[in-house]
Amino acid sequence: MLWNNFKVAFAMYSKIPMPRADWSKENMKYTFCFFPFIGLVIGALSLAVGWAGSRFGFQAAFVAAVLVLVPVWVTGGIHVDGLLDTSDALSSWQEKERRLEILKDSHAGAFAVITACVYFLAWYGAYSQLWLCKPALEIMALGFMVSRCFSGISVMTFPKARKDGTVAEFSRKAEDLAVRNVLIVYLVILLAVMVWIQPVLGILAFAAAGAIFLFYHHKAMKYFGGITGDLAGYFLCLCEVGMAVVLAVASVLI
């Protein structure tokens, strides 16, 4: 059963080939317990890119560009899609129902394009700075798990803006309390490891993730009346790039 939950998590939220699994209630109970392990794959690949960049003397600009692309390669950009759709909806300044309609619109508006440019430029700038600081890169690698733990907790606990979306479907079929508790345990372990790697950088990165989580809750409740899959992706992208920027700045100052 757990193996099927693992397959569903990776089939839904990554482009990593997985054996087929039926999306039954039994096979989706603990899907979000395995969601952070996609972040583990991204983090491991990011560390490998950083190691190769240092080992073979690649230019910082090239290494930073590859690092920016690693999460997109692994996930297929599913969370970036949520970021851009949410940016369009928030920038519309329409009523809640209209914002929810915009989230489902497959067309990219001007604000989505602007957000994409700012998002990837922020990633590129952050990685250009932090990839040479080994502790910062290691903490950022764990950050991909942190963001998914927080995102999973939101799916388990936050009100849903729609009753028929992907998030609502996963939530209905999940063991909410058990999954939430597992994700909290993951977060405690991740925080301990991040602090062990470098106390100041670890605490700052985790604090940034927590602050963005609270910001996400505020935005979702105020403007949408709950969360959707797009909003969960919006949070995950903001959380990761926020941690990267904080680590880039802190790695110079400490």
C-alpha cells in the first residue's frame, strides 16, 4: 500500500517515470507523506550540480543556470504553473469567484509573464551567490523538502476554496491527521539537520519558510476563501525562492 502511495506522489508531482498505480482511496491515503521525497531528489541533484561545478571549474553563471533548471526538470514545472496562475488571479483585483475562474484559465496573462521573469531572475541571482558556499547549498537542498512539508500540511489543514479541485480530491482521500503529523516530524528533523549544518543559515532559512507559510495562509483566506492546487504551487515556489534569497544574502554577511 505504501509503495502505491509513493508511486502516486511521484506520478502526480514529478516527471520521474513510475510504475502504474490506481488512484484509489487506499493508494492516496498517505500520498503527501512521500511528497517531500520529490524535494529530496531535487536537493540531491542540486548538490551534484554544485559539486560538479566546483570539481570541473565551470563558470558561476553556467552552474547557477543549471541549478535553476533542476526543479523544473524534476517536476515538469507543475508548481510554477500554480505560481503564474495565482499571480494573474491576484493581479486581477476581481471578486473571489472571478479569481477562482482565472486560476482555471489556461491562458497566461501579462502578470504571469512578469512573475515568471522575476521568479527565475531571483533564483538565478540567489544561486549565483550561494552555490559557492557549501553549507548554504546543502541547506537549500533540504529546503526543497521543507517547502513540500509545509505545502502538504496546508493541503491537510487549510480550508479548500473549491470542492472539486485536485487538492480537495487528495484531501478527501488522505488520512489528514496521520499525514499532517508525519510532515511535522519531517520538519522537526529537517530543522535539526539544517541547524547542524550551519546554525545561523539553518535558522534563517527555516524562519523564512515559516514566514512565507503564514503569508500564504493570509493570501489564500483573504482573496480565495481557501486553497487550491494552484495556490499550493504558488506557496511552494515562493517558499523555495525566498529561502534561496535569504541564504544568498546571509552567506555573505555571516
